[in-house]
Amino acid sequence: MSSRPSFELLPGADESPVILHVPHSAREIPADVRAGIVLDDAALERELDHIVDAHTAQIAARAADLAGTGPWRFVNRLARLVVDPERFPDEREEMLAVGMGAVYTRTTHQEVLRAGGHDPGPLIERYFRPYARAMSQAVAGRLAATGRAVIIDVHSYPSQALPYELHGAGPRPPVCLGTDSFHTPPALLAAARAAFGADTALDSPFSGTYVPLEYYRTDPRVQALMVEIRRDTYMTEPGGPAGPGLERLADALAALVTAVSR
């Protein structure tokens, strides 16, 4: 495992500004990281069923094949229980309140995941910071090649709120579009609404979108949108197989990629 990268940048067309970011689709946990998780094997598999954005890498891959201009893809190959690359690595992260900062100490059902006093530093240095640097470099590559970068964050979420959700009481649409006031321009949002149709809502139950800290709230050339797909629209929950809805959603994502690549 130590010789295999924990993430992968899959090249697209040279002229594409789009990076499909897939941070939460994997289930793999290195053995030495597994040793620090207190759940037994059966409980860990159940937790992965609930926390993993299953099949989102497949949705992104199909969309990349279908898009008029092939996007780049940045895919996390390790489970978010190793580190969550989309969290702030410090006290700015609101999910620390439920034990789910960059390194989780609690589960989706607020059970103990790692023992009290666990030091997140080594995992952040080993996995979080290299991931962040590589994603920053991927964005820099699109800026150099095209003058802009469009990060489309590909996620999924459960049809029923889980105990860890801080904002789970609001609407749970088939597709939630997470936005940022600085990085999500109106044209990008309009393209997403056109691609996914009427079954969308903004920033509920999840809001915001991922931008590498190097560019966050400082570079308007970096645009970003989070696409959160409700899992019952394309798979059997909580961690079952994909169904026919996957192809429809991949088609819609491809349409969004094509629209914003022009």
C-alpha cells in the first residue's frame, strides 16, 4: 500500500478547464491506519456503507467519457475515514463539533471511531497535505492551460439524515447544488440547473464547495460547484449496488461538463 498513491489525477483534454473531484468514493484503509480505528470489522463495514459516496467515481468516469470535451478527474483512492481531504485541517472546521474534522474520531451515528486523545497530526502530514498540494497543482495546470479552472465536486448523500449531520433538517432534493459566494458564478449554477433539471435545490442539506486553500476566496479564476446526489436515486442504500439511475445522472453530469467547457 505504501507504494501506491492515495489519490490519482486522470488527464482530460488539454483545452478543458474542468476537474471532476471525487473525494469520498473509496473504501480502502491501509492496515496501519485501520489499527487506530476501534470498530470491529463488521461495524467498520457498516460505517463505510453509510459514509462512502458509493459509485460516484463511476458516475464521474462515465460523464468524462460522454462529455464533449473530456474533463480531468482527481480521485481519492482511500476512504475518508483515513483523512477527509475536504475538511479544514484546523479549528475553522465546523464538523469538529461532531468529531468529523480532517481526521474523524466519531462515526456517522456518533459512536467512537478513534480512541480519545488520538493525534491527527501524522495522518494529516502523511495524507491530507500531499492531497491538498496535488489538487492545488491540478488547478494550477488548468489555469496555465486555459486561464480558468472549474472544480465540480462529485458527492452523494443518504435519503434519510444521519445523526452526524449539522444541517439535516432541511430539504433533501434528488440533487443538492452546493455553492460558494466567491467561487460559484451565476453561469456555472445556471448550467448545473439546466443539466440536472427541476429536481435540484441549493445548499441543503449540504452547502459550500471544495477549493484548494491556496486559491480559496482569493482567485476568481477558480470556479467551483458541489454536486450532491441523493443515493436512493441511483443505488440501493446504504451501501448496495448501483441501479439504472446512475446512467441518467452521469448523462446529466456530462451535459454540465460540456456546457462549462465552452
